[in-house]
Amino acid sequence: MNTRCLLVALSLVLIAGKGNGQSPAPDSRPAILTFDELRRLSSGGAVPPDLSAKVRMLLTTPFVSNAAARQGLPALILQAARSPSE
């Protein structure tokens, strides 16, 4: 039973590593704020609805860059941080 689970897990890792022949998605990022928009936000006055919507989009949209994948670099596998007491 354990051998079967190990083989299935290994197969899934190998299949996932191939990427199914798909190319990486294009980079995506929301529009960043201009200097004038930053000044309007820092003035402390009322924020116009268009600027408020732009800020909301900026804060809720992930910035994605697939440049490394397009260059063929392998994905990094992150390790959990350990506390000093371990």
C-alpha cells in the first residue's frame, strides 16, 4: 500500500514538473500610481472615486512575473522558517 502511494505521488510530481507543454503566462500587474496621484492621496483631503478605484485595484491585484520560467529556470521550493528554539 505504501509503495503504491509513493509511486502515485512520484508520478504526480513528474507530471506537474513537465508543465503539460504549456508556456508560462504573460506578466501581469495593475497600473501603478503616478507622482501626482500619490500627492493627492497624501494631502489628506477627499479621495476622488477614480483614484480610490485605482488604489483598490493596486492593493488587491497580485503582481505576477513569469520571466524566470520563460528563461527556463526551475521553480524554487520554499522551506518553512524554523523558530530559533528548534
